[in-house]
Amino acid sequence: MRFSALLKKELRECLPWLLLAAILFVVVTSVLFQTEFYGNNDSYRYSRLSPGTVINRYRFTFHPIMNQIGPWLFCLSVGLGLVLGIRQFWIPAFTRTWPFLLHRSINRNTILASKLTAALIAFVCSLVPVWTVIYWYATRPEVFTVPPTFRFFIEGWIFIILGFVIYLGTALSGLSTAKWYTTKIFGLLLGFIIIIVVQFTLVELLVVIIVSTAILLSQIFQTFLRREF
């Protein structure tokens, strides 16, 4: 079984969750824009002000809709990471189907690479396009007086990456043979610790994400290659 065949199999299993995350994100953002548009539309909002009213500069750069979309993107990303991690690494353990996959004429590196690649594609294809379209729409001149900065776009990407970190932590916990009260929960716990430090600056957060991702990936490969299923 080649890598491409394994990747197609993993993508088929990820497809329902990929579509669900994308659809939920589209629905939520559509509802937010429809229900809040008139309250946040500058031409409507400022038309109600009396002539000579002093407007605080902060009001021009405050985008409540974008601030509401951010938490939804974050929660959907984390949820997708948990679901994919459970689907790819926990369900085979519960259903005892690991031997069926591992005893084929293919090495373990290829099997693991196909799972990780499929999960990465799921994140990129489900949340990234929707977030990109939302940011593009928000930067149109007629939407906000002062368009959202590029930092908004970067923060959305970071939310998506954090979801992938949660996926890696879930995968590592699913592969671990340790007891729950010892180190089995280490991978998932590390992922949520990264979320706790999300209030760091962007540069600091990126460094933490890169280091934690490297740690989780190395542990996943070592555990998967050495474990007796």
C-alpha cells in the first residue's frame, strides 16, 4: 500500500469533520455579520450622531464583529484537533484495528506520515479558506472606516495552528501506553498549556508553538515506531 493510497483513506475519514468545521464556521460568521452589521456599519452608526460630535479615534479601529469571530475560529480549531486526534489514534485502539493496518507491506513511518498529512490538509482546507475570505471581506472599504490590520489575519492563522497543536497532543496521548494517572495525558496537557500562554506576544507565541510542535512530533514518531500493538 503506497503513501498516496493511505493518504486518500485518511482524507476520506477526515472529510466529514473537515466539512462540518467549514460549514459551522461559515454559518456562524454569516449570522454574526447579518445580526450585527447595522450596529457596526460606520455609515449607519455615525449618521445617528449630531453634527459637531467628537468621535474617539478608538471607535474607528474597533471591529466588534472580528472580535466575535476570533473565539469561534479558536474553538472550532481546537474542536477539530480533538476530533481528528481521537478519530485517527484513539478509535483504532478502541476497535483494535491497529494490527490490521500495521501488518501490511508498508513501514510505520509512511503510515504515520499519511495520518499527519491528512490532518494538516483537513485544517488547511476547512478553516483557512473561510478565514481568508472573511478577512478579505472585512478589508473592503465599504465595510469598516478603518479596515482590520494584518495582525487580525495572523492571529487567525495562530488560532488554526493551535488547533493542530491540540491534534498532536491528542495523538500522542492516544498512542501512549502509560496509565492515565502517570504520563499518558502528557501530550494533551502540553497542548492545552500552549493555549494558556496564548496571551504572549506574537513572536513569543510562535516560538512556543514551534518548540512544542517539535517536541510533540518527535514523541509521536518515537512512540509509534517503538510501540507493540
